[in-house]
Amino acid sequence: MSGATTTSPNHTTASGTPPAEGDDRPATGPALAALLACFAGERRAGKARRPLESLLRAGANRVYDTTVLRVDNHHAATVHDPRRVVAGTLTPLLTWGAFGLVTGGIASMIASGLLGALCGGFFAYRNVHHATKTQLARLGRALPSNSSALLTFTQTSDARALLEQAVQHGASAASVAVMENDLSAHVVASAAQDPQEAPDGGLQMILVRYPDPAAAAKAAASAAKDVEIELVVSTQQSGGRHVSDPRFGPAALGRSNIVSWGALGLVCGALAGITGDNGLLGFLASGLVTAVIWALFGLAAGALYGLWAGRSMSAHRLKGLDGLLPPGTSALLAWTDTPLHSADLTTGGSERLVLGFTPTDDGAMLAIREDNA
């Protein structure tokens, strides 16, 4: 196996020179790393995820998050987060089951819980991710058909060991981007690969750090429509940390559920009122009361779903990244496939790292992008 990096002051890109000649930087403490492992076979990445994560944890590497990408024979791409799918199944099993027990007894609890688990798991698998339809279409066109990939964020002090572990589990190509606390980075690849130009542009991950605990939230609120904000992290001077997801977090999904559940409750309550003997007054009263009750339950259920399944990361899971997220700062993680100048999220005093996904014959490799358009 060969792998190497070529260093410049703020960024590094993969090259084809042997690792002994290319990556001679001194060993440092554990740093945040993104591992991209590509596989031949649509289901190979999903099968390799558990044993690979177990191997990483056994080596004292903290695993923060993993996303599975699949590309079918027609170049249609899908992504999902296995942890979110599990949480998305169990959360409505609990919340819908509790609601069913209160409203209809044991039989209703079982039926409502099972229906909720089915709907919640399917929603998490199909929709709870920050890749847009346009981005998925471009990824599908850029990557080999009948292939798959894992993008795992972990903590490591040995990038080449990560590559070896990925190759041991069947990866046809792998690359690791190591992100230091000062937002400098370097990339190590498992083999020399010929990068290709991504059709219609390429997917980019943007990490921005601000010298103000409130600045990231303000930048996320004013971000362009074609920039997907995944996480906003605010670290107070005391060290307390708050993590939010503007799209799938508790607040967003709770508000969404108020409308949908309230409308469903209004219809069901009104139908129940029709069958009563109180005429139009009973029809209206029953519908409104049921709508309020269901809306309140929907708010609670949606907030829990966003807390446990919608948000990709919690403050507790970010332990170990205190150097990257120091007190008195904030940061955001975003995805885009537009030119950097149109996706600019920087302000005065902020620092930015842009990680690109470059197609190759065997899948894709990570590369640190120039901090410009």
C-alpha cells in the first residue's frame, strides 16, 4: 500500500509518492480525521461499517459519525446515517406507543408504536441527511456504478493506520483528511489515484470557526439557499457547549409536527364529533380540542425525534475536540456544491477549512480545497 501527502502552508493534497518519502511530519496527539473508504459493490460499505468502527474503537479512536453512500447500477446515489436510522426507529416506537396507550389502551399502544417505528425508521433512512437531490444526482454521475462508500469522522493520531484498517475491510480506495486544531489539514491516500473532474462541480464540506459564541448561528441564518448547514456549535467561555441542527434538530422538527399533527387531530376530532349527538357545536369542539392535544403531542414527539435521531451530533459526543472547539468560539459545518465565493460563510476573524470530494476510477478521494473560488 502506498500513500502520501504534499504539504503547503495551509493545506495538503494527496500525491502518489511512497509514504516514507511523502508523509514525514512528526506524530502529534489525536486529531479529528475524516476517513473516506470506497468499495466495489453497492452493499459492501454497509457490511464493512460495523467491523471497521469496532476496529477503530479498539484502537482507542473515538468514532463521531458515519454516513453510508450507495450508488446503484443506474448511477442513482442514496445516503443514510445508520445511527440516525436506529434512533429514528426507536424514538417513535416509544413516543407513538405512549400516545397510543393514553388514547386507546394496550392494543392501541402496540399498533401505534409499530406504525411509528416503521414510519420513523423509513423517514430517517430516506430523508434525514443534508445531501440535496441535486448533490446526490451529481455524486451518482461522478462515482462508479454499483459502488458504495463510508465517510467516517473519527479521532486519530495515525492516519496511515486508518487507511490500513479500511483496506483490510475491503476498501478499493481510501483517503484520510486530518484536521488540526488550527484548521490546517493534510490528506493521506491509500494509493496513487488519478483525480477526475467532477461533472457539474464537486461536493465540498466547509468547516468555519468564529471568535464569538454567537457568530456561527448568525452566519447559518444568513447562508445561501444552496448551502446546507448541518451543525452549529457554540462553546461558551465557561466551556459549556450547545449543538444545533437548523433543519433536523428538535426545534425544526417540533415546529413541523405542530402543524401536521394538529391538522390530523382536527380532522379526527371533527369526524368523532359528527358521530355524537351535539350537532355542529360538538363537531367544532371535538375537532378543536383534539387538534390542540395532538399538536402538543406532535411538538413533544418531534422535538424528541430531532434530539435523538435528527441531529447528527450532540455536545456530549463532541468530547475530545476541545482544541478544535475552544471556549469563547463557535463553528458550523456545511455542505455545498457551488463555488466557494457564493457559499462564503466567513466573517472578520473567522477561519475556514474546505474539504473536497474528487472522483477517481475507484470511487473518490478527499482533497483540501484552496480557500478561494
